[in-house]
Amino acid sequence: MKKPHYLLAAVLLTAAVLAGSVAGCAPGGGDASNETITFTDPGWDTATFMAYFEAFIIEHGYGYNVEIESTTNVVGLKCIELGEIDVHPEVAPMSLQEPLDALVETGRGVVIGPCYGPQVQGWYVPTFMIEGDASRGIEPMTPDLESVFDMPEYWQLFRDPADPEKGVFYSCIPGWQCQETNAHKMIAYGLDEYYNIVTPGSDIALATSMIAAIEKGEPWFGYYWEPTWVLAQVDVTRLEEPPYDEDLWNPENHYACAYPDEYPVIVGAASLQERAPDVWEFLERVDVPVEVLNTMLLYLQESGNQSSEITDWFLTRYEDVWTEWVSDEVADNVRAAM
């Protein structure tokens, strides 16, 4: 992999500087007023959200100076290697395994720990199909449905208007790896004989197909993932599949098992552990429930706010979550700044 060091200054853009020095020492750490901790914001909603709330807690709870720099995902890791960034708030190891391994091998970067998880992908149906919904007068349609292997029995409920001899399965959008994976899975589970694959043109089109069906009380069968705002808005059930098996996870075996769960991680500069051990300990404890992220993403969708603007919303609504990661003293400092 090329290492274009000379490009870093042009790529890095300062996104925010979170208030200046705070006199005194960080609780349990060194002289916080002389230490600046720099985050990367790689730009997608969950990562931006995490960078900003973690930075707020570190600044106001522990007394450190904090900066947030906008970078691309890979450049953020490169900047940790070069000593220009201290924390990347969300790295998906399966997507960035090569650059992450390269960073760790230099000894300048460390995987601090998971920041949330698991990220889940799977095949879903509306929960009312299995359990019914008395409030809407909906009786269970598939009360015995548990597994993908049950789906041949129910294809008529998902009938394709363009091909009435088959049902419809909504896959992911063109260009995503899951499009190919889902096509293989249909073969592996014997569902290609019963269902046609519909490929929506965008993630919004996929979400709309699900939401519209559920609002009408109609069947829907398709692929989705978490965290996402959509699954905070609707009630769906993920169908059982054979457990993930690395030996089956290939085209030759048609990916004949569940998607692997993935745990995004916080990556930090190795030097941070010595410079700010209290911050390091805090970051080790961060673990945001996926359900909270779903709700956060729905709040963004409905409120029109940016993910960099909802730290107060999170700290207020989910005090029972973040206070588990910090001391009472730090929590009091954070509350005072909210």
C-alpha cells in the first residue's frame, strides 16, 4: 500500500475544536490542561456521533483539550500512524482489515476495544406475520415461521405481481456485496425455486418497500441490517439461519450460513495510553447498545439534525448508558456542562 504522506495536510480538514483549556488535572490522569486529544471524524452518522459524544465527555468530564478532524476512513488510520490523530471512533475490521493490520504492526496504533455491536445483517419479515397485531386487527399469518427453511411453505403470501408463480424477496441495492451474497443464499436454502429477487435501486427504496408494507399490514420478506433508523421505526423479526461458518462463507458453498456478526472497534494511538490513561480506560468501557444507535439514527432522520449536533440528546436520554463508563466525579462534570 502506498504511503502518500505529503497528501495528509491537504486531506485533513478541521471539523471542530471543542472549547479550550480546562485548568487542573484530569481525574485519575496527568495534567489534562497540557494535553490535546485529537479524534478523526470519518463522516458517517454513527462514527460522527461517537466522535462528538466521546470528545464531549473527555473534554468536560476529564478536562482535556479536544479536537476533531475530518478525514476519510483509511486516512484516519494513517494519521494515527503518523502521530496526527489519537482516536478513530469506529473501524469495521472486516472492511478495513489490511490497513488496520498494517497500523497495528507498526506499534503506533492499538485496537482499544469494541464501540458497539454486533452489526447484524439478515433476512427479515414483519413481526405481525408471526405474532399478529391485535391493535390493528391483524391475525398471525405465519405462526410457525422461524427459519429461512420454512419460507418455501409461505411463498404465496409474498406473491410477485409480475410472476404469480413465485414470491418476492427484496435484496440489497446494486453494487453492494450483499446483492451477490443474497443471490447465492437463495440457492443454498433452495428458495430460488420459490422466490424472485427484487433489487431496489437505493437504500431508501429498500427501506420504503419495507415500511410501506408494514404500514399496510401486508407481508414483506427481504434483507436488512442493524444499526439503522428503519428498524427503530418498524417491528421485524430476523429469520434463523445456520450459524456463521467460515468454511461455508464463499461462493462455492453459496454462503450457506448466517452473515457474520461484526463488532466495530475504537482504534487509538499507542502513545495515548501513557499520555491519558484515564481517557484510555474510558474508551475501553464505551459500548453503545445497537438499539440505542437505531433510535439515534431515527432521531436524526426525523429531526433533521446532524450527527455532530445530538450529543446533549444522547447524554440526557441515555444517562443510564454512558454513566456506566465513567466515575461519579466525571459524570458530575459532564452533567454540569450539558
